Amino acid sequence: MKQQLLFVLPSLEAGGGEKSLVTLLNCINYELYDVDLILFAPKGIFLKQLPQKVRLLYLNDDYKTFTSGLSTAIFSFLKQGKLGLAISRLLFTLKINGIKNKGKAEQYSWKHLKSSIVMPSKVYDVAIGFLEKSSIYFVVDCVKAKRKIGFIHNDYVKLNLDAAFDLPYFKKLDKIATVSEQCVATLQEVFPTQKDKMFLQYNIVSEALIHKMAEEPVIIDTTKPSLLSIGRLHPQKGFDIAIEATALLKKQGLNFVWYIIGEGAERIALEQAITKNGLEKQVVLLGIKENPYPYIKQATIFVQPSRYEGKSIALDEAKLLHKPIVVTNFTTAKDQITHLKNGVICDMDAQSLANALADLLQNESMQKDFSIHLSKESLDAAADITTFYQLIDGSN
């Protein structure tokens, strides 16, 4: 008899956790598992990449009303005589808008959002909150399942969450999975009483699919060297550092274009920084691309200027396409890059990043050496899906 699995995620908008889930769902053996998926908002660029065998479930009408505009939601609830939900919606808004730390705002507002959710009637063998915060809270509070698992896709300390809020939820999970050795170590340090629950589950990447999709044509300027970065336009990803580094490289007279794939709240600030520094010809914000792999393939160097990461899927993808890589020294960088062997790790500031890029841009021999080394590395998707089966089956 097939095991019944439930995955929970906010949406399938562009993001490492979202991409990881879609890849995982395309690798699962559906002869062994039936898979349901709950998305708080059923949207995102990865939505159409879901396998047909995944059953997408929708939340109840009160939740839909709750997540509409404030005035619309309160008027609707009052009209239906649901005073409690109207009050919860108001309190939810006050916390979401009144707490500057967005992660903690999501934590502290959860109890109000939860009041609008009707628990699914189905009992699952395994329920998996595939992203930190609300996905895990939903699995713990709103789902009936024999085993419950939560995923953390980032360095927990860097997320700046309230660990005291998360601890009661983590106690109710059977396993807490995360994506790199450093992330495991961090979680064990923050939650020592839950140490035995921690599980290392690498992001699953499909080498064959990536190489196939990388063959699609794209139009970028190939007359000069190109840098490429991928990520949300968010301070975490360090694109402000990238722009400062570009300004320094321009002063050195280096000729290149830095393409950035992604979208987010920091776009306006980044555009202003580009204009202020006169970098319109050097930095190009491409927006979201459903298929970023042709851009990676055509780039001269892949750059990850992040302030923190869990385990970067974009880095794994660049490695699979044998791209020379430069990364800032975020806490998990060494989990993926060996300095001067398959890439360069530099300090997390504009001058260090500019120096590393200048050295690599002007050293084609080093670029070639990195690419050759990467071509000999292997990311074993078969082994990673096996460890996932062990995770959900409780055999590890």
C-alpha cells in the first residue's frame, strides 16, 4: 500500500526551497507514494513544473477571505457574524505591519492566521513542512499525520528568528531536516535538546534536466566577459555589495556585464544604486527567469555575493554546468566550494569581491582549471533521494 505524503509550502514563487521541492517531486517514486501539496498561495513560476501525479490541495474559504485585503476580510467576516475572525484579522495585520523583523512577524502572527484554517480531514503517513516558520507550524497545528517533519533551508541563526517560539514546535516534530553540514551544526547548537532529531538532507538537483534545459537559446552580450548571479532581490543575497564591487571594477577599466536573475523588494534600491554609480551598461537586472540555465551556461563566471545561505541550489547548478565560481565567505560557503580548487571564496565586502573577480576575469587559465575540476565532481541525486526516503520512512 502506498504511503500518503503531504508537503506544505507558502507558494512556488522563485526561491531555493521552492525549486528544491519541485525537483524532489519530479524524482519521487509514485509507485510507492501518493503525494498531496498544500500551498498557502497556489502560485509561482515553478507551479507548472509540478508532476501531474501531485495533488494540489486548496485551503478553506475562511482562509481565503482572511488573506484578502484587510477591509474586505473584516467586512466579510462581520457580515457572516464571525466576529472572532474579524478580530484575528485585525491583530494579524497589526503584528505583520508593526514588527520590523519579518521573520518574527510571521512567527507572532501565526496564531491569528491559524484561526482561519480548517484542519484537513485526511490522516497522512508523513506530513512535511518544507520551509521554516509557517509551513512547519501548519504541519504541527493543523495536520493529522503519523510522522511530522520540518525543513530549515537557511542558516537558522542568520534568519534572526525567536528560537523560544520555535522550540515547542520542534519538540512535536519527528525529524528536523536541513540542507548542509553547517546548518545541522547551527541547529544543534541553538536547539541542543532536539539534537537527535536533526537530519542532513541535501537539495536534490537533476543533472540531466539542467544540461538539457541549458541548451535553450538566450540573448545576452557575448562580446565581453559576463558575470551571473541568481537570487531574490533581498539584502541576504548581497547584490548591493555586487554593485559596489562593479563600481570598483569599472574604475580599473575592466570590460564586463554583470547579469542578475531574480526579483524582490530591493529592486528599486538596487536600480537607484546602479544609476547613482553610472553602471547601467555594467549591471543588468533581468528579473525572474523560469529557465536560468542557459544564462549560467553562457556566463564567464558565476558569482554568489550572499551574506548568508543554507545550501545554495544556484551554486550546485553552476557547478553542474562547470562554471568558474566566486562566493563571499558566508557560513556555509565551504560546504560547497573549496577555495582555489573549484572556486574562489572571498571576504564579504565590495573590495574583496572586486579583487577576486578582477583576478579571475584576467586569468583564463584559472577559469579553465576550475571548470575542469568541476567537470570531474559529481552531485549524486540518486543517493540524495535515497536519504530522503530514509527520512520519511523513519529508517534513519
